[in-house]
Amino acid sequence: MIENKNNKIRLIGADGEMLGIVNMEEAEKMSKEQSMDLIEVTRKAEIPVYKLGDRDKMRYQEEKKKRKEAKKQRADIMKMVKLRFNEGQHDLKTKARRIKTFLEEGRKVKIVMFLAGREKSHFDLALEKLKSFFDFIECDYKFLQEIKKLSNGYEVIIVQDVIRQN
């Protein structure tokens, strides 16, 4: 870290305008006159950079930015929807609407069709039911992973199909 030997700092005004290089005492005096805080931007520069502004407002803006970034990270989480072989049409439509909201949020959706007990002898009917389920989803999607046969059913991963217009 570079040490500031002559107590000079680069000062930025509250509106983002560069005020120039001033003494630390002069900057503190200006901040008191304008009833603002003197906020350190960086100390690593040859001449440290400070800004006049409201510390609480700046802290709030940083927290807001962190929350927005955290929300983006949550969008990467894959959602899973479980279907059963003997599920009714209304339940399937409800799950399709839920999948639509997940896709519109930009999430990946894993759809799993579970077969239990004697249902495992009807893999062909389960596959037909799973394929017909895709007709209920009312938004554009694409397969990230094709329908995959498991020991106890099927699974598929879909994402929203974003159509780019140039």
C-alpha cells in the first residue's frame, strides 16, 4: 500500500464531479460546510481518492446491489417437478403453470416421472403421458437434456427458449 506522505487527496463531489487534489483538512472543512460525509473510495492509488456524499445512502446502494447479485445466483438453481403415473389432468395443468413461472424466471426445470410398484411394468404408457404433459406447458422451451429412462421412471431437463431478434 502506498502511503500518503503530504496529506493530499483526490476529491470527488457529491454529483460525481472531480473537485481536484486538495489537503485532507480542506476536504474535511468542505464536507462539514456541505453537511456531507467524507467517504474513502480507494487508498491504493498514488493519491488516495475520497468522495463527498451520504455514507448511509452509499451503504444502502451497495447492499441493494449485493441483493440483486444474490438474486441472480438463485436463478441458477434448478427446480424439480415430480409427476406421478396416475396423476389427474387438472394436477398436470397446475404443475405445467408452475413450470411456466420457473421458466419465465430463467430457471432450469427438471421434470421427473416416478413409477412405483406395478407401475414399472408400464414404461411405455408413462412415456406417452410424459410427452403429452409437454402440451400443457404454455411457453416456449427447449430440451437441455432429452428424456432419459431411469430405473424407476423418466427425467428430462428443460429451459426457456429465448428467441433473439436482431
